[in-house]
Amino acid sequence: VAVPQWSDQDRNACLVVQWGIGVRAAPGADRVLEAEELARCLEIIMGDMEEGAAIRASSAAWKAKLQEAIAHGGSSGHNLGTFVDQFANDA
């Protein structure tokens, strides 16, 4: 459940929805998330509705991709190594 308050959180909330891994809550006028709105969002995500099932499936798929990326020999380590090598060569 995304409840952006400032800075880059608004963009992160948009990505959560765009990637299908969560929902964006609508805080009240005072920017405080009310219990009813949180309950509504949790019911969407955890309930038996089709939207919740799709969110859970998308989250599982992203989790698998991330685990692959951070595993030994994954793209995360490779890209970090490339980044560090770039600085070493530029120095």
C-alpha cells in the first residue's frame, strides 16, 4: 500500500501501481491515512478479488526477478562491478 508524503515517494507510488505490485491509498485532507482507507486497500490486495490475485502474482514474479538479479553472478553484481571498473579506469 503506497501512501506518498513527499519527495520521490509520489513517483514510487506511481511505479507500484504501474508495475501491478500494489495499490495507492488516498489519504485524507490532512495527508493522514484513515483506517477505513487502509482497510479498503488491504482488502483489495489480500482479498479474493481478481485485482488482488493479479497484484500477488505480479509481486511474486518481481520477487523472483530480484532474487535472480542479486544472486551470485546475477545482473546486480555484474552491473556494480562494471560501475566500479568505470571509476577505476577513469582515475
